Amino acid sequence: MAIFASEKKDGKENPQRPQTRGEAALTIIAAGTRVVGEVISNGVVKVEGEVAGTVRAELQVLVSRGGLIEGHIVTREAVLGGAISGGVVAEERVEVQAGAVVNGDIATERLVVQEGGEVNGLVRMGSPKELAEQVEAPPRPEPTSRALTS
């Protein structure tokens, strides 16, 4: 099925949508891609490239080995395999995989740090709703402009 396909039903054109309101989305920031700004999803966000800004996902944030987030992560579950420079607030669980580096505070109910995973910040366990206010927000990245000179 094509992404922009449509089908005829009862003689009327009905465009097919890849997602309905009740379904969770999967958003992939591919390797070689850099997103500047806030990423918001009702499902899962997988970061293989770079994000400079806050990543908010209702279900899960996955950061692959080689992925980079320069900003906050706010989600239900975070699985971190890359580099994060900012706070992580996860309602249920954070997993820091071997080789991952988190430079920022973590607030969650459950935490798993694999051997070789690195956390440089405060870890607060308990109700994330109460802890979210305590995690220090990183400064927003300043937009850069390049002047052309002759």
C-alpha cells in the first residue's frame, strides 16, 4: 500500500491514512539528520541522528548508538544508547546502555544502567510528576546565523 493511496468504497473516494487518532506514531530522526527545535510525538521517537532541543514522546524515546540529543527528554520510557546533554524525565523507566553518556539529571521510577553506561548528573527516583520540577532544564541552543563575507 502506498503512503498516499486512496481506495474507493461504495463508489466514493476514501483517502487512506497511515495513522489514525488512536494509534501511536513512530518518528525516526535518521543518521545524518539534524533537527533544531522541539520534537513532540504521541508515540515513539527514535533518534539515530541529532536533535538540538527538547524531545517529548508519550510512549518512548530511543537514542541509538551514535545518536545525540542536546536538550531535555520527557517520556514514559527512555532507552539511551547515544549521547544526551540535558535532563531526562521518564514516568516509568530509563535504561542507559553500554557506551551511552548522559550529561544531565535523571528523574524516573526505575533506572537500569548497563556496565559501560555513564550518568553525569543527579538521579532522582520516585514519582516523576513530583521530580520533574526539580530537574534542571538545559539552556535552549541559540540559533546561529552565518554572514556572507567577500
